[in-house]
Amino acid sequence: MIPDLIAQLAQMAVVLALAPLLTGLVRKVKARIQRRRGPPLIQPYRDLKRLLSKEAVVAENASWLFRVAPYVVFACTWVAAALVPTFATNLLFSWSGDLIVITALLASARVAQALAGLDVGTSFGGIGASRDVMFATLAEPAMVMIVFCVALIAGSTKLSTIAEYMASGQVGLRVSLALALVALLIVALAENARIPVDNPATHLELTMVHEAMVLEYSGRHLAMIDLAASLKLLVYVSVIICIFLPFGIAVSGAGPLAYLSGVGAWVVKLAAGGVVLGIFEMSIAKMRVFRVPNFLGAALMLALLGLLLLFVSRGM
């Protein structure tokens, strides 16, 4: 019991510690492609430290929801990150590490942030919240279809069971899994407000989505939101790794050496995901806001097609 608890607490600490580093890696890769030196990898940690040391300025007409929302967003995202198997399966909280639960936790964080954006009554907050909810109406159904597609193949929606089944080699090559992977990549880009859906590095009022909802935040409140955004990116990269690249993951109770090997494999795959994301964002342009529903609609259709293929032929 105690070793399982230590392993679970270690996972919670590791995901919290590495989330800003993943964000820094993506920024560094993008800067190097642009032939710039770019900020150091630890710059997100410095930004968080600077924000935590500043006073939080709150609007006079802000309610308790505006003050509580950053902590709710951070808590929901951190819990979701803790439930995703990273370096080992069947940890202490793995019984609740369900894809549907993780999707619900991230959706709860989105609702809290959207309500906080509307609470102050500024035009930017309303624009960002409305756009975010509009994207969610297409991203969440696509995510549900992806969950069903993977669950029909692995026989469970629990991520530990899915990772063990995918790592066993029984699944083989399936067209439905390839479609689910492409759909999940599209959903991950939209959920994390990355290019081509949104550009987290700009504050253009005509195009921004996530940044429009957090313009009124400062100090420790903004630090919680920024850390939650980094955790959310790590969650989606870890989910993709867990489902489609589970090799190297350790089994619960395998011992400290297996856990260390699993951590090393996960960190390497996480770094590769950050590099690929940075290269992808520099090779594509941001699309217009009103074209994003078509982009997410493609993810929904791909996931639905993969699900239909499973019903038509179990071998696909």
C-alpha cells in the first residue's frame, strides 16, 4: 500500500514539475526554427515565480466566482493529469483513471474559466468565453467518439487497461485507430488553444480565444491559470502517448528500476511530442475563427468513421 501511494504521489509531483518545462520546450523549438535564440527552457518557471510574488488585482465588480475560478481550473486539470498513466499503470488512483472522467474534469475546468471570463462583464471576456464554448460543442463530441472507438478495441475506458492492451501487441494495425489518432490530435490542438486554432503568443482581439478570457487576471490568479494551461497540454500529450505509444511503461509493483525506466521513456516521448508540436506550429498558419468549426467537424467525422468501421468489421 505504501509503495503504491509513494508512486502515485511521485506521479502527481512529476506532472506538476514537468508541465512548465514542456511549454518552455515548445517555445524554444519555435524560436530556433525562426533563427532566434529564444527564452531559456526554464523561463515558464521564472514567469510563475514572478506572478506568484505579485499582488492580484481584481476588478471592483468581480464576484467570488472570478476569484475562485483559477483554483478550480488548476485543481481539475491537476487531478486529470494525475489520473493519466505516465510512467506506470495500475497506480493507486488508476481505478478512477477513466477517459470519460478525464474528459469531464477538463470540461469542468473549461466551464469555470468561461464563467469567470463572463463574470467581469468586459467585451474581451465575453468574446473569448463564447468562442471557447462554441469550439467545445464540437470538440467534446469528437472526444467522446474517440473514447468509444478506443474502448471498443481495448474493451475498457480505463487508461491503465488500454495502455496494457496496446502495449501487449494484440491490437495490430487498425484503420480505426489511425482515424482516432488524427481526430485526437485535432481535438488536442483545439483544447489547448494552439495553432491553427489559436495563437497563445499573441493578444489580437479579433482572433484570441483563451487569452481573451484571462486578460483581467494578474498575480497568483494568472499563475494558476498559466500552470493549468501547461498541465492541460501535458495531459493531452500524455493521453496520446498512453494510448498510441505505450511502450516502455512500467506495470504497478514492478519495482523502482522499472519505474525509473518508465519515467525515462515517458520523458523522452514527452520531449519528442513537444518538438513535434513546435515544428508543426511553425509550418502552418493560423486559420480564421469561423473556419475552426470545420476543422473540429473533421475530427468528429474521423472519429465517427473509425467507430463505424469497428461495427462494420471488427478487424479494422
